[in-house]
Amino acid sequence: MITNFFVLSPRGDTVIAKSYRSKSGVGAHERSHTEAFFRKVKFWDGVAPGTPGMDTTLGLGSGGNKLSADSLSGGSGAEGSEAKDSKKFGDAPPVFVMPDGYSYMHVKRNGLIFGCATEKNISPVVVIELLSKIAKVFKDYCGTLSEESIRKNFILLYELLDELLDYGYPQVTQTENLKAFVYNEPIVVSAVADTGKMINPKTASASAVHKPVISSVNADGKKTSLAANQKNEIFVDILERLSVLFSSNGYVLNSTIDGCIQMKSYLAGNPQLRLALNEDLIVGKNSGSTSYSSGVTVDDINFNDCVNLSEWDHGRTLSFYPPDGEFIVLSYRMTGEFKTPFRIFPSIEEVEPNKLEIAVHIRAEIPDNHFGANVSIEVPLPHSTTTATCNVVSTPGATGVNAEYVSQDKKLVWTLKKFPGCTEQTMRAKITLSGPCTSQIRREIGPINMSYEIPMYNVSSLQVRYLRIAENMPGYTPYRWVRYVTQSNSYVCRL
């Protein structure tokens, strides 16, 4: 199936690599090939390697598409800087072919790149799912997924790889099924601070979430058992990712919610759980029900294999035995009209033939007891932009407000550490062009892209009514932690 597997750090260093077969004595796992793969992902130019006129040594292109040494190292030469300004790098697709003849596939998790190569014609979806499963298993057994945790637990992870893959074919990919075959213990490392913790510690995930699923060894070499001094805890996350497209006058053209309910259980004895959602939850827009017009309506729901749906139709209640590690109980999708958390109102005015004024007004339509964390707004500008100045009009309560022009990428970047609900923020920018503003240049402006995270808030109004143990167990009082998080997936406004 796959020829080799590797994990790369954000710098491109190979953290883990394992080869399952080679071609003509040359393995695609060798350093030159992983370097070529990383450079292609890092500096993706939208051109598939191997096309006519492309350099086939490193897969980085030639002629007008080739990166010079000065441009890669940030050289100060005029030619290097001009090529740097004229070249726009986007995100590499998860699947592409390199000149060495292998198809490379990868996923990104916590800044790490989980990738593999294959010379067979296999389904990319299967391989992407396999890579995601491997990343999940690594996280379950290490507690936290980071470069440090992988380096400190490489013996354990290689042992897991031996059980996960046999000659490049998947064998056992479930966390609980791997416990019988794994004998090494993980070394626990501290988790990387997340964005929620920097804003509001009450909405951040608890440190207990980062515990491994098996007994571990701490940094001092002392063994910590899961059974000793462990609270009976279960963590529930309701995660929603929004995809919204606005018109230039602020109207919503398209909107989608992709949500899931994610759990991680540390309950002794693995008891059966009962999870209840909104009683007025409607599945399918064409269900024909009109009596619950004010309820929550989702297009479709997918359940985990462990879920028992015997009480779902009449009580919207799920029962299941939670498997080891982190798992998704259900995922759902909602399309159509819903109240967007932020509204974007842009405007462009041509004050002189070569000067423009851009204003971006954003209104937070979430309640005043909520806020947007780590908000970032990007406005691409024309290639002919010479200078740009920004100023921000912010309301009280907003923190970490900054706006700047990034000349290297030709875009305006506006960031807010905290965007309170029921407030409005405005950024104005004066743009100077090297020539007159034509219709072609106007089309190079935008679209506006916004990213954010809203803790303890969800747009769909899907709620967990209760989470309890199915059987009556005297003296068994588990701790239940429920968290709501809304994130932007693709929040775009046309200009």
C-alpha cells in the first residue's frame, strides 16, 4: 500500500521515518527526498512537479518557477527580492506527485506533517484517513502531540508503527486494541499552551486531557499509574467550524456549519454512558416536521460505531461504552441561514488615480458575555502596491489590537487578541499604487479572510442536556467537563 511513512517537524527535520519497500535501490525516505517534499509543501507554487520545463532533481521547478538560493535564504539582492515579491505561495494539496515517481500524501497536526509515499495507484482518501488515525493513536499514547513528545517517545511510537502497519498495509488502528501489543511506557511532556489558555483559563482544556491512555513515566523517571490517585473524569467538546461567504455589502451568500461532539474518557471500569441532546433536534430539512419550527435543524448526522441508537428517535438520547483515547461520538452538518458571529462590511474608495482608501468594518453579533479570541483579518492588495498605512478605530474591551502592511506578501494583516461581543471594530488603510488604478488592479484586492475562535459558544444551539452513567453505581461520582468551541473554517468576504 504505502512505501514509507515519515513525520516532519515545522522546520522540515525528519522526526520519525520508516520504510516498507524501496524502488530500484533508491528509497523515497532518504533525506534528499523528504527535503524535496518539505520544500514543495513549504513553497507550493501551484504547479505539479514533472510537468514540461520543470526541474526534476528536487521538484522545485525551473526558469520562472525556480526559487533561487537568495530567495530561500532571504537574500538582499534586487533580483531575489523582486522574485520574492512576484511569487505567491499557497497551501499545498494533501496529495501530489513528485519527480521521483512517488505519490506523496500528508496531513498536518499541531504543526507536524504526517506524510507517506507510495508508488501504487491507491485511494488517497484511504491513506489520508490512515494518516489521521496514526496521528490520533500517537496523541492517545503520548498524551500530547508535539515534536518534543515524539522525540522522547520514539521507541514507543516505532513499536506502535510495527502494530499499526505491516509491510505498508494497515493492521490495527484502534487505540484500545493496541494496548495488548504495546509494552513500552510513554514519557509525559508538558502540553503546548493553547490559544484559549492565553485568553481565559476557564475555557481552556484541563491538563488531565493530555494524560496518556496507559501508565506512563514522568520527566524524573518516576512511574505514574492510571489507577493511582486518578479522578473519574470525562471530557466533552462540542466543536463547530463555520464556512461563510459574504458579499461586498455584507449579506451572507453561503453558510455551513461542520460540527462534532468529541470525548475523552478516564472513567474507571469503563461504564456505559448516556448522552442526551436537544429534545427538539430535527435531522434533515425535508423531515416534514413543522411543530418544531423553533428547534435545532441539522442536515445530517453521522454516529460512531460504538453508539447505541435505540433511544435516539423518541428521546434524542445516545448510549455507549466509551473507547480508550479521544474519539468523536457524532458529527453533524448544517447549511442555510443562521446568525453569523461576525459581520464584515468592506468599502473601497479611489481618492486619486493611484491612491485608494480601504475600510473594513466588523460587527460582533455574539452576546456581550462572549468574545472572539485570536482574531485575524487579512486583506490581499494589488501587486503594484508601493506603500500602505493602517489605523484602527477600536471600542473599549478589545485587547491586543494591531494592524500592519506586510510588504512581502502584499496584504494587510489586522489582529485582535480579544474581540468582545456586541462591539464594532474598524480598520482604515490608505494604499498607494505604482500606477493608475484600473479594473484589473481592482480585481486583485481581496477577498477578505477572517479567522477566529469563540470559547464556550456555539452557533447551531446544539446543547448537551445531560451526560450520566447508565447504571446506578453507589459512590461512583465522576467529574463531567463540557466545553463549547466555535472556530472559523473559511470566513470570506468579497470585495
